[in-house]
Amino acid sequence: MSYAHAPISEAVLDIQTLDLACDMEALRALGQDTPEFSEVREISKNELQFNFPPDSAVPVTEGRRSLHGFQFWNADRTKVWQARGNGFSVSHLHPYQSWEALTEEAKRLWSLFRSRTGATPTRLAVRYINRFDVPNTSRLNFADFFRLIPSIPPELDTGLAGFLMQLNLPQIDLESVAVVTQTPAVPIQPDTASLILDIDLFRDRNVPQEDEQIWALFEQFRIRKNHIFEMSLHESARELIR
């Protein structure tokens, strides 16, 4: 089902790979072939190393920051793609266009990334972060809008100031797992309360290696992601985004 006011804050296609043999400068150079993504940002990772000096049982901790890859942003900051030492991703942010636009761009950029790096996929993931803004009345109850919500026994129900709920739901037929997360967010509009519905669907075993199979699985992920989204809502939530 499509919605006139889709609540998508960010949609991500991610392909993790075996550690790449190429160096960081080769990854940076990928930006020269995507001039529409003109802003380049470095991705760093922090590492801790524990060393035991001679004749001492007390370890010495050393921190090290290393370059891990690059983000390439477009001019209006609605799209970004990543080339990392262990993978690739494409994100479309608000205002989200469509699945077709996301996958068309992802296919083009993945083809470039894979041809330059020889990447071997080890994990495929689709992630959609949705933000709902509901009227904040004195009788607000998120359970009036969402089917997935923490259940509080009446004896303990003194009001809900905040929560973080995460469900790991195996998708046996897709050999994958759906991680569904819900939590309130700081509202960005007056007289509203905001809730995040984050759906992350991934496979990290028996991962397809041929591009045709990779994109076929992503299409299956899309269908399953949409099903999880719809089954998480009451009709009152759908009315907010129609």
C-alpha cells in the first residue's frame, strides 16, 4: 500500500562484504565517478588494544582511530552512499521518493563499487526507519495507533514516560531475521508525540553472490518489510499518513 505522506525518515540498502583488498585511496577515488555526490566525508573506526608490559599484570590500554571508508553525499543531503572497507550501502532520506528510485541508484552504485573492489557479499539488509507524529492529547495512548507496543499490567500502569522495545523475528522462508524496534522520539511539531518504527531485515547466511540473485532477494525483503509495517499499525495510524 502506498501513502501520500509516507513516514519514512531513512531507507537503506546495505551489502556487507569480506574485508576488501583495495586501499582507502581506491575507495575515495570512487567519488570521482559519482560527481552528483559532491560532499565526501571520512568514516573512522575506533579500536582498543590491551598490552601487558613485561613483569606487570596490569594491562596498558591503547586507543587507535583508523580510516574505514567514505560517505558520499548529494548537494541537498537527501541521499548518501558509503564505500567501506567491509561493505557498501545506499540511503535515501526524507523526502523519500520510492523503492524503484532507491534500488535503481543502488544497482548503479553497487556495480561501480563491485567492479573496482571485487567485493564478496556476506550480508544483505534492507532497513526502513519510520517516524509517526500523532496528536498529543491528554488521553494519548500509543496502543490506539500501533499493534506492536509494550503491554503494561494495570497494577503497574502509572503512565508511560518512555520505552525501547526490540523484537528479533526469524523469517524462516527467507533465511533471514527481521529486527523491529520501537521507541518514542523528540517531537518536531507542536502538540504531537513522535514514535519511531524501525524495521531492519537481513540475511547473513547462504548469501547470494550473483547480482541477479542479490536484487531478487532485496525484492523479497521489500515485500516482507511492507507486511511487517502494515501488521504493526492500527487503522488510526494509517489515517495519519494517507
